[in-house]
Amino acid sequence: MLAKQDLNGAIFNTELNDFCRKYFIKGQVEPTQDEVLAFPYKYNEIKTSLFESLILHNKVNFKVEGENIPICFMLNELGLRGVEELIDEGALSFTLWSPMVMFLVDNQYGVDPLCAGRHNNGVYVDPEESIVSGLGFMRNGLRKGEIRAITRKLRDLYHAVPKGIENNCVRITMSALESGKLEQLGLSLQDKSKHELNEKEKKILINCASDLLGYKYLIQKRAQVSPTSNIQILLKDSIKKAKEFSKEELFSAIVQFENIPDIRTSFQNMGLPMDELMKLRKNKNCKKFRSWLSNLNGISNPLEAQRYYVDSIQSAKGFFDTWLGKSTKSVFMMILGASAGSYVDSNLGPIIGAAGMQFANPVTDYILDMADEYLISELTKGWTPKLFISELESLNFKYSV
């Protein structure tokens, strides 16, 4: 049963599907000689994009056009256990892509060269067929039991494309062509009519219409566009008119302020270690950073993002800044024992407990001085986004040595 609910801010990834269908399915979309030579670079680019998306976003939804080859890509890079962990976290979902755009082989005046339709059977509409057929593309296939298990987990993560979404995409794409919005993609009507396009130009136009379909889908499902998707190119002018920074752009502004590499650059500098993905994604500071980043709404320039980041660091509140913390602070500083660990972060409990044994001896009635109070207050400060930046710096340092 295909899901119909919203994607609730998940990032919508179309490029992995396009990459897989171009390079791994013979005869459907033949790569050019230049594209064949660029395969290693493109593969690493896709890995980098995937790494970044799963670090900065809680959920990623993948477009799947027929066979689910993207899941093979992730199984190859993350292993079965890694993919299952992402499924259990609710980090993965898929959209079974049934609408399509076609072009007329023979030009006819008065008739637009594009038309829209929809698949209605097989791997294009059945999640289980899509999964099983996709897993058949793996070089080192899963065992039968593993295939059955992961199929059961994945089939309920498939979303449906709303009916009728493809109906006016042709009209909008033709409008974009006539307004000159597609000139940056090599499509211009300066010296010809829209009824005189050659086959190569029609294929570019189909790609634009398909990207527009994707854009309409993510708008209806309340998802976010992937920064490396062609959707960004098609709607570049429109996006500028109502600009709001994406999570990737927000993060870029923050790391620029801290003068460290962003996630994509860090991942490449480290040698593309996909085994670090799950460890970093599950890190407590990374989880809190994703939540913090999700609350940055309406920011449209780097300085504003950096100012919010600095304010978040300076206004961090720990236990002693809360009402309960203020009311118990004097008592805490007097007796400071192991029991104090229950009031603060669980990771600080052993530290505070150990400090209490040294600083607060009931026999001598020892009282902490201002330096002791300051140091312990610093230990119990609240979380700030700087902590995740520090995690990323540490990871960079680990691989640099």
C-alpha cells in the first residue's frame, strides 16, 4: 500500500535515481563517452551528497523510477546493517515515480512537442516488485531470507505520486522555454519556433519537464529540494524571488564563520569514509544540531545565519540557569556529591560525582570557592551548535593524522 501522507520536510533526492538509471540500466538512458569517463567523479559526488543529506536532515526521500536501484547503492556503501538502522530511525523513504513525459518524434505545427502520461503496472506501481527487481542489480546479492526481510521493511516506506500532477507540467515547461528561462540549459527560441526543435533539444525539454514534475511533487508533499538536483537549475530564477536559505546554505555560512571545511569538503578530504556516516549521524550532538537547524526559519543571508549561530552559543542555558537549578544551586555547591549527577546530563554525572568526592567532605565542611563554582558551572552549561562543529573538527583531525 503506497503512503499518501506528507513528507514533513524530508529532503527529496532525485539525482541518485537518475544516476543509477543512466549507468546501471543498459539501453534506457545511454551515457555519452564523456559521461562514461566522468563516472568515478560522479559516483563520489553522489556519495558526498548522500553523506551530507543524512547528516543535516532527519529524513531523505528517494525518487524511484521502476526498479529500486538506489537501495542497491546504499547497501553497497553502508551494508545491510547500516541501511536497516536508517530504516529503523525513520530516515529513509521512497517515492515510486509513475508519471512520465514524452515527446512527439515528428514535429507538428500547432501541437506542443511534449505530452504527459502515467505508468499503470509492474515495477512502476508495485513497491514489492520495485524492491525485488532493484535488488537483482547487486553484484553480491543478498540471501533469500535477507531479501524477504528488507522487502517487508521497505515496502511500507513507499509514497505515491498524487494523480494528475503531470497534467499541466507540459504547459509550464513550454512557458519556461518561451520566456527564455531554459537558455542556460542550451534551449533557446531566438532563431526558431518551438515546433522546430530537434531530437536532442526535445530530450533536454523532457528532462526539464521531469524536473518540474519533481518540483510540483515536493511542493505538494512539503518536502525540500536536494541542493544537487536539476530542479534547482530549472527554478533558479524563481527561487531567487522568494529566497530562503536551505539547510546546506545555512551550514555553509556557519562553517565559513568558524573557518573550517563544510561537510562535503570534510568528507572528501577524509577520503569518503561512508562507515563514519552512521556513527556521526547517531552522535548526540549531531541529532541536536539537526533539530536546531530545523528551527532556523526565514533566514535569507549568511550574516543573519552567523548572527543566530553566535546568539545560540552565547545564550546557552544549562541546569543552573533553569528555575530548579537556581533554587538548588547553593545547596548543590555546598554538598556536591554523587547524587548531583541526577540533575545534569547523564554524561556529566560521573564527572560531577568524582568532583564532589574531592571538593565536598562532610567531615571538614569544605565549601567551594568561586573558581570551583565557575568550572563546574561551565561543565553543566546547556547544549550549543558549537558542540557539533567541534565534533566535525575532531573528525577532520582524526583523518588528517
